[in-house]
Amino acid sequence: MNYLVDTHALLWMMFEHKKLSQNAKEILSDKSLHKFISITSLWKSL
């Protein structure tokens, strides 16, 4: 399955793990799933 990772989820994954739900943590840590990050997410974080 493919996932487009939201900007907030990306930042929380990197800096504030406690803000992520258990389901989000499982999806983001599962190496068998395809996860994508929009270039807009990188632009928004600057």
C-alpha cells in the first residue's frame, strides 16, 4: 500500500513522536509499505 505522509506527521515523526497515534507510528515504521513525501512538505518546513 502507498501512503502520502502529511507535513505534520513527518515533523512529528522526526521531533515529537508522542504526538503520533499508535497506528501512524506503525505505518511510518513499517519498511514494507511505500511512503511518499510531497515536495511541498519540504518547502513548507523552510
